Amino acid sequence: MTDLTHVIDQSKPSIARVYDYLLGGKDNFAVDRTIGDHFKNNLPGSVAIATTNRQALIRAVRDLARDGVRQFIDLGSGLPTADNVHQVAHRYASDAKVVYIDNDPIVLAHGRALLATDTNTTVFQADLRDPRSIREHREVIEMIDFDQPVAVIFSAILHHLNDDEDPASVVRYWSEQLSPGSLVYISHFRSGDNRETAVAEDKLQSTFGRGRWRSDKEIEALFGELEILEPGIAPCASWRPDLTAIDTADRELTIWEQLIVTGLARKN
């Protein structure tokens, strides 16, 4: 992998690298670990936001691949970790095509190293807020057939767009590009109107200048006119749980598990 430590400003934390640290990854710097340790040590239990979000994404990709989806666009994909979208999809469909997009240059470097020999998967650097440039990017045009079903993934990324950046318009753009039968997956910080929400939101805003907890109604509105599939908008920890796993329905979710929700919607 290309060594980017000499070109990346290690004095500034990265959302992707903090998330990597919270998931047990090694691709992060001291400044990222400081932020991560704040959540680990000062907000005990908050790491469940990252872990349950990742587990729900794995289940979503599994279900999509099982149902015949063969094309995935992962927007704000973050650093490669265990059970990446392409790895899960390829378990059920070896011909599945996956495009990863992130704005962090270290994600690009790690992703290209990981995917060097995978002709069905690619990664490039772009800004989520400029969806047209992503749609018209050469690698998207070459990899994705928009006349066939596509799954567009917004996993734990839209809450990093503030209200004035209009995350609903980003989802709407992609929805308009998709053919019937395509799907949109969103996971998002959910406001609990409690101390935990307030302190976590304040930490992200003071660190990154972004990080918006939204209500169930606001999150549902992000899907626009798409049909939200069962079980609707639900905490990641209890969304389509594995039968072999501990049944979260038999216990009360922690306050942190309730603060990250997800949903899957279809274009009819």
C-alpha cells in the first residue's frame, strides 16, 4: 500500500479513521484514537453505535445479494474492515459488482491495495454532496448498469451532512437515477432527546463541524417516495436479526443501541 503518512495532516481527526478505531481497526492516527477514546471512556456503551451499525449493514448486503441484487454503490464507505460490502456480496454472488466512494484519501489508498486483483470492485475519492460527479465518474459508468437493479448504500454517512447540505436531495438524486426494483439502504443517528444524544452530537460538531442526530420522522423523510420495506425504520441492533444470534427482541436495547437506526427502501 502507498504510504500516505507524509501527505495526510495527522493533526486533524478523520471520521473514517475514528470509525475504524472504534471497530478495532489499525488504520488510524493518535488524533483519531483520542476522539475514539472519548467515546469509549467517557460515554461507556457508545461504541455500540458503530458495532451494531456495521452488523446491520452486513445483514442488509446479505439479504440483497440473496434476493438477486448484483450491483452496489457504497457512498461514504469508510476504511476497509472485516466483512466489507464486496466480501459479503461475493459470498452469495461471485459476480456482484461493488463501487466504493469516500472523501478520505487514506480510504482510497487502502481500498485500492485491498482490491488490486478484484475486477468486480473499485474505489475512488469523491464528495457525497456532489452526486452528479459520482454518477458521471468513469468507474461508475464502466461498472454499473443503471438499467438493472442497483443497491445504493448510505451507511452511517447522511448524519454527517448538516441540514443546510440537504441530505434528502442527495438521496433523491440517486433515487431518480435508479431503475425499478433498485434499493436504497440508510442507517442514521437517531435523536433520543436525552443527555446521551446531546453530548455525542456536541462532540462530533465540536470536532468535525458536522454530526446531526435526527428524529424518526426526519430519517423516514430521507427516503422520499421510496417504499420502506419491513421492518421499517428500526434500531440497527434489532433490524432483521440473525436467528442464530442473541434475540434482541427478548431484552431492552441499551440507550446507545437505540441511537442508531436503519431502513431499506425499494423503488417501484
